[in-house]
Amino acid sequence: MKPKRIDDVATGTVEALIAIGISPYTAWQEYSKVYEPIITLHRLQGREHLDEELVIDFLNETGRLVDCGERTGTQYKLVKRGVRRLLEFYRTENLAWTFPDKASKFKLNPYYEKLIENFLSASNFHPNTRGDIIWIARKYFAWLIKEGKNDLRYVSATEIQGFLVYCSNHMKAGSVHNTKLYLKKLYAYLASCGASQDNYEELLSFKVLRGTRVYPAASPDDLAKILKCVDRRLPKGKRDYAIIMLGAVTGLRAIDIARLKLTDIDWQRGEIKIVQEKTGVSLALPLTKDVGTAISDYIMHGRWKTEAPEIFLREHKPYQGFKDSVSIGDMYDVYRKQAGLSRKPFDGNGFHSLRRGVGKNLVTSHTPVTDVAQILGINLDTAKKYISLDSIHLKECALTFAGIELSISASAKGGAVQ
């Protein structure tokens, strides 16, 4: 095969994606998230032309980072799909419209594959956790096979403990906590169908201590810079401005904004009424003037006239609502970049920082935590986390240096502290 420059292959792949119906925005997002890192890897290795082994190494490294808890399963799927498309275009100079590759990196025997299939058909997982639960189940069964357990007849609490120890060696505490919960769901099913003699509920009910990281809240200055970058003369700008205002003023999650329907707004009463996607709990919020004006401007002058029930629609055909919250997060990141604000993976400066900003503002304005919980539609324990963002009042809790005063040595006039 004739060598091809990696830059040309990546650009050609994007153009081919657009040609088969992928929106330019989505295609170029794949370029920035998958192809640009691969191009950078080639340059670091001194390679000008595409090297298939280097591309596969990039995919494998992403898989390793997932195992370590530094990348999510969703990110791995995005990279895997992008790599498949890149190599397909490299080999054939063409792309065909196909369904995403559903294959897993965990290869199981027919016995465990059947258990997975039955587990799926007998369970009704929430879309947010379904993929993670199945991923852990496959990871666990693959580990059993590696340990010589080709079925569950000789699997006991010892093996479950061994798997959790194995996971703890390369996962963060939060990931181990989730793994334990998912195994508990798996064994509840295995016991109910007779595949396991025990559900090991007591074993899988122990607590895993997780470190709690305090993520930042969006600052008013950053928000102003971001909103300034939105061109409200265009339909897309009207939509994006309304979305960002919703997040910044009401604190709604991205997924709830993506699912927001025309019928969820009571214009006469000035209320937004939804059932939260994450918790299933009903929530009613006041429709403030600034948010209402932004939404109405988009609906009246920017929104495509379609039968779609969602308020916010994609800018390209088919004009439908967002599939999930990822598109909103990506949109927000684009404006952050235009505003000159840096963004790194897992730095907490994504769209959800707007929600933390609302929580922080409520706490710093002396709003009772019970009211914060009610406004954001969360439980009291979760609401208490926003107290950690209130640096102003937290300073009042700081201890003084009474009894441990600093003194300066007479011979250390240069400022040395004794």
C-alpha cells in the first residue's frame, strides 16, 4: 500500500464522514478528539505517514487508561469508532454507513456469553449505567476465565474477593466502589436464575471509602467571556445562548436541558416543570426574565419548524433533539476555547460547572442547605457538598496561630523564620 500522510488521511476521513451524512460539527469533533491526538503521536515518533501499528497502540493505550479509571467507557467507544473509520478510509479511500462496532475487548466463552445475554434480557438498567454494568460483567467473567474458571461451578467468595483486589490495583477508589455495586446486581441475577448458589449480598455490601474531589464552580467572569463569544444573530447562537443561560441561572443538568420539551414550560405561570433524568424526581423552577427571553428568542426566531417535542434541536437534518448531554458539553467547551479559557480532561470546568456555580451562589447568599437541595432537586447530603465551594465563609472556620506564634531570629535579619 502506498504511504499516505497522516494529516491527509485524517482530513479525508472527516470529509468522507460529512459526505455520508454526518454533520460537519460532529465530524470535526471526532477529528479534534481522536484524529488530532493520533497526529500528535505520529509527530512525536517522527512519523509523517500513517502507521497502522501506531494507531492501534493509541487505541490500546486508551483501553489501558479506562482500566486505570483515567478514561471512561464512553471515551473508549469514541476512540474505537474513530480508529475504525480512520483505518477504513486509509485502506479503501471510502467510508460506508455502518452500525457502530459492538465488539468487546473482553473475549468470553459461549457459557459466559449466554449469561451476559440472559442478564441483559432479564434486567432493565438505566441508560446511564447499562454500558458500565455490562462492561464490568464482561471484565469479571474474562478474569475468571484467565484464572481457569470456565464456568461458575467452582467460583466462590474467594474469587470475588480476588477480582476486587485485582481491580483495586489499577482502579481508583470510586471505580472500585462502582464495580462492587455492579457485581452485586450481577450476582442478584445469577442467584435468582440458579447460575450461582449464593448472591453474596453480605460480601458485596461493604463500603469502599472514596476520596471526594471538590470541583470548581464557573465564575461570573468566565461566564461573561463565554457568553460574549456566542453570536446571537444566528439560529445556532440563539440556541446555544439559551442553553448556557439555562445552566447558569437555573442549574439544570445538561441531560435535562437536552430533554426539555416545549410543554415543560408554563409561560403563563412562569415555571419550568420537569422530571429529572438522573433521579426521576419532579422539579419546578421559576422561569426568570432573562432565561425566558433567551428561550423565546430561539423558539420564535431560530428554531426549525418541526414536530420534534424538544425545545433545543440539532442544527443539521434531521432536526431533532439532542441524543444525550455530550453534545451540550462539547458545545460549551468550544465556546470556552474561543473565550481563551483552558480546559483539560477531568478538570471540572465543563458545562456542569454552571450547576456548581448556582449551588455556590445559593450557599454564599446564606440560603439554607435545605432550600439549596430543593432548588437543585438533590438530596441534603449532596447539597452539603456545595458548602465546600464557599471559600469566603469557610475562612471564618480557620484556626488562629494563637499559641504557636512565629518569631524572627535576631541573627536572621534576612527574614528567616525560627
